[in-house]
Amino acid sequence: MSELSAPVFDNAYARLPERFYTRLDPAPVVAPALIALNDGLAAEMGLDAGWLRSEAGIAMLAGNVMPDGAQPLAQAYAGHQFGGWSPQLGDGRANVLGEVIGPSGRWDVQLKGSGPTPYSRMGDGRAALGPVLREYIVSEAMHALGVPTTRALAAVSTGEEVLREARLPGAVLTRAARSHIRVGTFQYFAARQDVEALALLMEEARGRHYPELAEGDALGFLQAVVAAQADLVARWMGLGFIHGVMNTDNTHVGGLTIDYGPCAFMDAYHPAQVFSSIDQMGRYAYQAQPQILVWNLAQLASCLLPLMGEDAEQAIEDAQEVLGGFGELYTEAWKRVFFAKIGLSEGGDDEVALVQDLLTRMAENQADFTLTFRAMARGAGAREQFVDPTAFDAWAKGWQGDEAVMRAANPAFIPRNHRVEEAIQAGNRGDFASFERLVEVLQRPYEDQPEHAALEAAPTEQQIVRQTFCGT
């Protein structure tokens, strides 16, 4: 039997100047116990899953003991939150332990719920079990659905309680990502007019996410981020996914979905759908997501202007041109996503109108977003999703789609809000069977799994989740 091995760290972010972060260890917990370990991701990261399951591994995943080479730090960043400017945010309940280099490249290893930091803003720095299970379920489901995302490596219970609306069991999530660099990270230094830091940050982000770009190519970097985010939001829209809190500090420059707080997937389709309890004005509603991303990307562009050359007017003109291209990039990505959902490999204005007509009829008839498209892929059952089935019949008269294309584009399984809540409530009682089943099924979202048909179903009236909560 081979000897188990601890992670080997190589910490590029920690080699940046100290104004980028605060060095500190996670706060230990009383009685860590492993809830879940993502073996497939561990292999991709070059980590020894056996060691991670060991007493020493669980101690690291809980933040109790740091292995050799780890350099724990809390990253500094700023951001616009619901449009309001916050000059200092940062990791208020997270530590990046360090970085590992695996078969697929460099990964940050971050603990969420690891205790207070200088950025906690009077918070306890801890995480309740519910948000940890939610992020594990949804982020891994998003990965399986083909959406760029941060990943969940492990979940550990702490043996402690956290005080929110009530006393809840505590937990720590180990999150992995190519980086944790956000639009808000750039804003932090731009607000301080720290051009040197902006240049260093851009090079760190470029090297991790867009290594094909030339060193110092700020305009090219902006173009790459805009393109990545246009593709990302089109994928969200194609799944009925609502992020819920699209602040600039939750907008990742690598085009990853990050921070699964009050996120949700629509059941019945409606373009104005909002779930987040803190989004009182619908700023981050489903239909608003593309426009909000343009706004967020404009904040990034303003941060990058000092790196675009000495001619300030030309830099502004160039940045505006790149931002102006978001609409076309998003439209093309949206067409690619939604044409595939109705079984088309290409199309023009007529096909766009066909999709939009279907969505209008779905909204008017309370049709379930996921079930309608999956039923179309199966060739039967779509009309039954409509209050007035003839509304679908009238639409379908001029439609013929490729079943194989639709099956590859329309999942049978998504993290239904009520099923996620069921898993959380059971987990709070110490029962993780529902969580484990959901995670397993969601790894194959495009496959028919008749034995798990109940996880496909829309919620009953009593099961509907009408609001989601941030969980901090």
C-alpha cells in the first residue's frame, strides 16, 4: 500500500505584495468530520484523496492544521453591491490556504466558513451547514451541466453551532478555482489609484485564465473577460439559472460562476423571476442578468484604463468599443444555446422569433422551464406543461427539431430548489442521504435515470420555494 501524501503548494498569489491580502490562519473548530469529498476533482487537482480522508486531511479541510507549504491568506477586494459602492470588502469568512498544481494546471484551495478575518465586518466568519451543502450541490451540478464554475472539493462539519435566525450546525466548504480574482479585486486597487498593483493583478489573472494573451495587453484582457462573461450568462439563461447577487465582487474575471448564495433555478418560467430575499427591486432578476453583466464589465473597464496606454481618450474609446461588442457576443451565444434547446444547429431572425414565441407562451402558461424543453427532446409531454396545451400545439406546428441535439442541450435533472432545501433540512438533522443522492444524480444531468424520476419532477404547490437567502 502506497504512502499517503499531503498537498504540495506553490503559492503565486502570496508572492504578490502584502497589500493584496492579509495573512492569517483559519480559526480551528471543535470536532471536524468529513461530510463529502469530491474524488474526481481531487484527482484533477493532483491531490491524494486518501490523504484528504485521513485525520490530517480532515484537519486541513476544517482549518485546524496547516500542512507544510500552505500560506493561508484572506484576499482584499472591493465592489458594487446592488449598485452601492463598498471600497473594502474582502474575504470575510474565507482563507485561501494556497495553490496546488495538478494535471490540469493551477488551483486555489480555499476554505469558506473558516473564521473571522479583518474583512468580516462584525461577522463571525463562520458558515452554517445549509449554505455549504447548497454550494456543494449547485456548483458541482453546474460543472456537470457544462457551465464554467468554481468547484466544491469537500464539505466538513465543525461540531459547533453558528447563530443566525436560530442556532444551526456549522460547516466548512473547501472551494477550488483557477483563481478567486474578481472585478471587485481590480476595483479595490483602482479606487486607491494603485496602478502598480493593477498591473500586477492583471498579469496574475492573465496568466491563470488567458495565457494566450501577450503580457501587458490590457485591452486584450478586457476583450477576453467580456467574451467569457457573455458566454457564461447565455449558459445561465439556457438553464433558467438565477445567480441572485451579481455584485461586482461576485463577477469573476475568468468567466466562472462564483458565490452560490441565494441562487436558484426557475421552475415555472417567467422572465422577471426573482428568488433572493435581499433583491427587493429585482435588480438581479432572470431577464436582467445580461444587462447587469455589461454594467459590471464597465466597472472593470474603468479600472483597466490606466493600463491601456498614455493616451487617455484613446483608451476610453477602445474600452467603449469592447464593451459595445458585448451585445453581439451575447446574442450569438444566446442563439447557440437556445437554438440547440429546440433542436436546431443554426438559424437566423425567424428562428430567434420562434424561440421567443415559445418563451412567451411558456410564461403565459406557467410552463416548467426544464420539463418543457426535456419533454420536447423526448418527443412527448411538452404540451402538458402548459395551462392551455393548445398554446404549445399552435407553436409546434411549424417546428421540427433534432432529438439528439435537444437531449444534449436540455437536462433532465437540475438542482430543484425544493430538493436542495430537503437535503439541507435533512443535513441539519444529521442525515446526509438526500444530499448524497442529489449530488450523485446531478453528475449525469443529461441522462435519463428512471430510478430517480422523482428528482426530475416540479414541486407541488406545498413544495415551492419562493425565496432564497444569502446564508452569510
